[in-house]
Amino acid sequence: MADTTGESDSILREAKSSLAMKRDGGTHRPGPRSIGKGSAEIKMKSLLKRVRNIALAVVAIWVGAGIVSAIFGPLLFWGFMAMLLATVIAVGVFSQFPKVRVPRRAELKQGNPKQMVARTELWLEAQRPALPPPAQVIVDQLGVQLDALGLQLQGLGDGEPAMAEVRELVGEYIPETIDNYRKVPQSLRGEEHAGKTADARLTESLTKLSGEVDRVTRRLAEGALDDLAIKSRYLEYRYGGAEALEDMRSIATAPDAAPDSGVPLPDFSAVPSKQER
């Protein structure tokens, strides 16, 4: 598995910074925003497809108008207006399609880790407006945590126990918790039932699930951290640390340094001198 520990730590730091900003009032962002890099990538691909389709449609209209003009003569006023109208219609139609489709629950745990994370983030974004504000903050945190989890899942096969655990956590527990909340009528979500409101129970459950996602991510990262520690200890043992490396460099670059024959010199410190004899 590739060492993605550094990227995961960076993502988690960004998550903490984002949550701190939200607690302080946040910043205004126009339009719908993505809660993670996976969903943002899907939206960007959809946007690029729209731009491509618009460009192709406009080029086709203007090239077609040029061909008609070459065959039947220059376009008159109404012909030019018809071309402009066709261009406006094409831009309006292709700017709306293809739309980003919200995945179904059954699709959340399918595909490779990258697809699973992106689909779950899109699904969470679609559910977010119907959740209470505290739960929305946790959903934002889940989006960033899912990005970090996806990095750690790269290289794992479907037969790995960790992969099955993640698919259950991401594809079943998280969406089931939100679906159960949404089944409660909106007028009853603020009323206490068995000591807690539905809003409070949702926030509590999502907090636990967020902690579990973080725990799984850190557990997967332990393997990369262990590998890095083992390699570091080996290099320290092999080369004697940074000071030894510096000494070796200074000896090798010295102008009067004698070539190393590879044979150790004898130790004469224990041999008695002539006076001692």
C-alpha cells in the first residue's frame, strides 16, 4: 500500500481548520459546495462535459450557417437572428445537461474506494439541507474524513477485512442513520422521545460514526507509519545516523584523504613501549 499518511494528516488538519471556521461563523460561499474532493471531482467532470457540449453545438451551428450562406447566398436579417436564437437555445440546453446524478443507497458501497468515497460524498451533500445545523457540520467533517480514508484504501483488495468493514460503515451505517432520521416527520423532530429529540439523536449518531471513520483511517495508516519507522531505524543502523553520514562526506571530500584499502588497522594501544619493557 502506498504511503499516503502525509496526505491523510494534511486532509485531517484541513478538516479541523474548516470546522473551527464554521464555529466562528464561517465564510459565505455562493451556490452549492462540495464536502469533499471526491464529489468535487465528479462535479468538475460534469462541468467540463457541459462546456465541451456547448462548444461543439455552437461550432456546429455557425459552421452550418456558413455552409448555408455559401450555397444559398448571404444570410439576411432573419437568417442571422435564427442563427443567434439557435446559439442561445443550445447554450441554455447544454448548460443544464448532463446533470450530476445523486447515487442511490445501493450504489454507495459499490466500485473501487475512489468511486465509493465520491458517491457517498454526493449522497451526503444531497441529504445535508434536510439535516439540523449541528448535523450539517458533522456531514462536512465526514466529507473530509472520507477523502483521507479513500487515500488509505488505495491498494487494498476487495478480499481485505478492512475493505469489507469500510463498505459496511460507509455504505450502510451512515446512510441508514440519516434515512431513519428523515423518516421522522419534520414537526416531530424537535420533540423529546425517550429522553432525546430526533435532532439530538442524529447528531450523536453521526458524531460516533465520524469518530469511527477517523479510527479506521488511523488504523490503516499505522501500517505505513510502521514501515517508515522500520526503514528509518535501518538507515540509522546502516549508516550510523546523520552525524556519521556528515563525517563520511567530509572524509571523502578531503583533498589529502587516502584511499580506503578496506583492511582494518591493528590496535597498538595495548602493546607496551620499550621503556615499559
